[in-house]
Amino acid sequence: YVMDGGAKSPLWRRITASVLGAPVHYLPAGEKGSGFGTAFLAGVAAGLWEFSYIKTLVGQGEVTEPEPAWIPVYDALYRVYRDTYLRLEDLYPRLGGGDAQR
């Protein structure tokens, strides 16, 4: 489920669905945004309501399906990202400050 911000863009939703390899459900909540989402998830965690209750509160917008041709491209790029991350992982502490001079 997505709402507000970048989720207002159909292209953003298509990219997100393709990266995840799963449909993205757009919730047309107006300007409620992330504060509303955070409060809602806190209610789910506290056992006040089920996650599916969100549709009752904000309605169900359109469902964006992944673009099948894009999925292998994003999968390949993710593998490159993971390889890069693992190869540079030892350098990350140096970016944090203390020993950045070395």
C-alpha cells in the first residue's frame, strides 16, 4: 500500500511495483501522508485494528501491476547494487567521520 508523496505519480507506482515484483495498492488519502500511516501502523502493532482496516479509512484507489519487461532489469541492477555494497562495506565506517582522514 502506498499513499501521498511520490505515490501520486502513476510512473512511480509502476516502477515500485516492478522493483518489488508485486502489485502496488494506491490509497487516495489526500494529504494525510506519512504521519497518518505511522499512526495507523502503531494501531496495528498495538492490536487496535487489522491492517486491512486502512481501506475503510482512506478508500481503495487503483492497483498498479508490475511491468513484466522491467522486472528482470531491476533484478539485475539489484544484484549489481548488492555486489557493490558488499565490496565497499568495509569503507562505510570511514565515511562516518572519525577516521575519514586515512
